[in-house]
Amino acid sequence: MLQGVNHQVVEVTRPECEYFERVIFFVKPEYSAVSEGTLRERAGKIAGEAGAPPPTKTRINRLASIGRLFLAAAAGAVVTAVVSYLFF
């Protein structure tokens, strides 16, 4: 457990969940008197219960990326057309 100026932090470096490398928990000030072992145990349990992000978020992010790609291509085509019209 790390003791900061304003916060206590519990870092779980090897959670049981395969998706995460490390998990950092900020301890609420009212629980700062709880023992380090109890905090570590609870943080490890919560980190182990974490799962993969829902597939809908992944799909939405993919669709947003494809949309941005098409918008960038359209903007490039418009700029090219305007430049060729003005200078050629």
C-alpha cells in the first residue's frame, strides 16, 4: 500500500483477471484506518471479479473509428477538389 499526501492507494499488480496488468484503488479517507491486509484482500477480490468490457462498447468504438475514417477521406477529397479547382 502506498501512502500519499492526500490519498492512500492500494495497487494490485497481478490480478486474476487476464485483461488487466495492474489495478489501482484509491482508499476513501474514512477507511484509511483499516489494516493494510484487509484493504489488500478486498482490492484483490474486486480486481479478480473484473471482466472484459461488454462487446457492445467494442462494436460502438469500431463503428466510430470507421465513421471517422470515412469523414477524413471525404474531407481530403473536398480539399483536393478545391485546390485543383483554384490552382489548375
